[in-house]
Amino acid sequence: MRIAVLALDGLFDTGLAVTLDSLGAANKLAARLPGVTPRFDVTVVGVRKRVRSGHGFAIPVQAITPDLKPDWVIVPALGATTPDLLIPALARADVKQATAQLQTWRAEGALIAASCIGTFLVAEAGLLDHREATSTWSLAPLFRQRYPKVSLDESRMLIASDIGVTAGAAMGHLDLALWLIRRASPELATLVSRYLLADIRSLQAPYIIPNHLAQADPLMQRFERWARDHLKEGFSLQQAANALATSARTLQRRCQEVLGKSPLAYFQDLRVERAQSLLHGSGLDLEAIAAEVGYVDGATLRALLRQRLGRGVRELRADLR
């Protein structure tokens, strides 16, 4: 498998390193498995001759030439982790050149893989339009605003489509590398994950901080504060809208635009977050925790936690020890 890793100035050092280390480990460990012959031919390329990482380290890159025909192109994240840093970065000449190169590679049949903020570059190239994708959960509101044609689901860690695959925040680079290895050989991916003490995670949802997402919009900030004060009560869209001096329709629309979900779904996110906190440090049993977050019994809360986080109560308590 021929892989081109596209390196840009200011990239996330760990993202590049974990990608290269994982694929390198796969190449070394493949020899230990009878009958497993996948080989990852990895080339780090750049649109400029000199590339420096976010921490200022020089990254040796090869020039992009017409005879470079990768099967996969991996786009590591830029180190611009906030909208005020990312938006100017996306306007850089080298980034625009990189997105044009992604379009060219895709037209030639290459598949595109991106993690974290790297997904923004793929979206800039228009390659995610009318497709499902994931990205770093912390910048989901900006992603939705900037790329309304993309069906974003930041609760998931990995989403494959016909053009390739997108992965979630920061250490999603590791999940992405393991996913690529697993496509070549599930047995090899299992061996690599054991050596690296890592495995593919299916969800970002357990890591999402609802408060962070609400900061992207003043109305959402006010809604979040109101919701936290009313977690013990049953949710009423009209009651929330009245308290915020807006219409139910406006609250519904803004919540969908900024957070990609309904006000009720966000309200439930806050309930889940509060329940997790109480599971960790309160000493309350499940029935008491359910009452604290507005559910009539523990069974309902148990089902919600399983649905949202992919783990049961016992697993969540064990995770937090």
C-alpha cells in the first residue's frame, strides 16, 4: 500500500509521529505473522521544500511529483486548535495549494484519510460534501458553520466513506492508523495495538465537553446555563425558549446549526455529563443519581448512558477509578 503523508507547516507533532510510528511498527511486526505480507510504503511529502512542525522541528519532506501515485493520502492535523488560529491558517497559500493537491490525488483515484483538524483541509477541498464525516469534537460548531454540505457526526471516532475516512480529535491519529492497518490485515492490526497498548475507539462521545461547544454561540451559552439549572425537571422546549426570551423555533434552529442536534438532545448530553460526575465522586446509588438528573428510575438513565457512551454503569465506574 503506497501512502503519502501530507506535511504542512505548524502541524500537530504527535499526530505525525503516531501515524508514522504505527505504520512503521506494522511493517516490522508483519514479519512475525505467517502469511501476512502487507507492506506500507510511506512517503512524507510537502508542498514546500522546508516544513516545520508546530514545535519548530524540521520535517524532511519529499517534493510532490507527477509520478507520485499514492493509494492513500493521510492528512495530519494542523496545530491551530482554536477558531481564531485555524481560520487564518486555512487561508495560507500552502494550505490552499495542499487542498488543490488533494483534489488532484482524489481525481486520480487516491483515497483520503484525515484526523482531527486535518479533516478541515479535506472539507476545504470539497471532498466531504454530501458525505458523512467526523472531526475534532471541540471545533464541531465551526466545522458545521464552514461546511454546511457535510453531514458531521462528531460523536463518532471514525467514519469511512467512498472517498476515504475521517477520524476524531488529537489521538484520533492513532485510531486512524490502526484502522488503515486493519484494512490490510486484522491480525496485524491486533498485534500492533497490543504492542502499542492501544485499540480503535468507536466513539468520541465520552470525551466531549458540552460546555465547550456552547461557547461558540451566545444563545447556546444562555441555553446551557438554563439547562444546567433545570436538569431535575422534565425538558420543555417552550419553557426554555420563554426563559431565554426567544422563540421555540429559533432555539431549535440555532441548536441544530451550532451543535448539530436538538435542544432536547443537548439537554440529555448535560444530564449524561452530570451523571458521569456523580458516578465518580458522589457515592450515590444509581436511583439517586437518576433523580438528580431528572429521570424517574435508574433503568432509564442506565439505557441513556449505554446509548450515548457505549458503556454500562459498571464499566463507567471502573473507568473512573
